[in-house]
Amino acid sequence: MEDEKLPLTSHLEELRKRIIVCLIAVGLGFAVSYCFAEQLFAFISRPLAAVLPPNSSFIFTGITEAFFTYLKLSFFSGVFLASPVIIYEIWKFVAPGLYEKEKKYVVPFVFFATFFFVCGIVFCYVIVLPAAFKFFVSYNTSTIRMLPSLGEYLSFTCIFLLAFGVVFEVPVFIICLSKLGVIKEQHLRSNRKLVIIIAFIIAALLTPTPDAINQSLMAIPIIVLYEISILAFRF
């Protein structure tokens, strides 16, 4: 680590610079996304639209709901587009506290952190959301009709997309801790049973449906990613 300790004001100033860069990146992503807000909503609504009964559609009950839904969608899309910049700025903020040999991992860190974040979002979009929405739509009957709200659907979907994106960062997080000497391979191997329990607890809290199948769709990837992290120690 660097010998000279920076004062608190210097750390705050550095943090401010990193946050400003992240906000600019998100703002640019937001501007680009808003130009395609309608197409983005059509894309993100496919998992539910595919299982909705005939003649069903999305609705909005407030005068400004559709407008603010497009704004929120553009913001989430902006965060997604800016994720490599955000991850890089996080690295640059913690880099002054690292050894020189540790700072050289910036490129693989940014690449793999972005890769696993995108993989988590894709996994949620392709596997988890269709299964969850199929479960919810099953309650649609001749007397009960589902009319999903734009704002509610977007908030529900984006939260889970981001949650899976963060969950898929497990290998990157563990490898970083290992390179810093915080954890050892034997620690990971000896805590497998605990990780399995924690994975299912997290899945029970975060998954949108109470059934075991959809909870397993989050818990199993966490366990698999944990095993991948153990294997990565050998490389």
C-alpha cells in the first residue's frame, strides 16, 4: 500500500470526482436511452407480454405515469450502459490503497465485473422473469383479469434485473478478496454448507414468487458461482 496517508478531505475530494464521472456517464446513457424509450419498454415487457392472456395489455392509471415510467426506464438503462465506467471508477477510488502489483489487475477486474453483471441481467431476463410471470399470470381467471401497470411492472422488473446483476458479481468479489489476502481457498472449501444455506435464504428474500422452483433459479447460480470462484483460485 502507499506509504503516505491522504487526509480525509483528499479522500472526499477523490470520491466527489469519481461520483461526478459516474453521474456524467449515467447521464449520457440516460440521454441515449430516452431516445429509444418506447422500444426499450417493448423489449423489457416481453417476458410478461408473452404469457398474458389474449386481449390483455399494460395500463397506466395516473396522468404522468407513462411519462415517468419512460424516465425511470431510461435511467436504469443509463446505469446499465454506464456500468463499465462505474466499475472502473470504483476501482480507481480504492486503487490508492493497493500495492503496485495489485493495481495491474484493473483491466481484468473491469472486464470480468462487467461481464458477470451483464450475465446476471441476461439470466434473469431469459430464465427467471418468464418463470415468475407465468406463475403470477396463472391466477388470471374468468372473474379476475390481470391488467399490469406500467410503473409497477418496470419497478418490479428492474429491481430483479439489477439484483441478479449484483449477485453474479460473487466470483469477482471473492477473487478480489483472495488477491488481497483476506480469504484463502481452504476457507471457501470449508464453508460450502454455510454458503448453500445462505444462498437459499437470499433467494427466499429476493425472488418474486414463493415457490421452490423460482427460488432455486437464484440460489443455484449463487452456489455455482461460488464453486467457480474456488476453481478460479487455481488460475
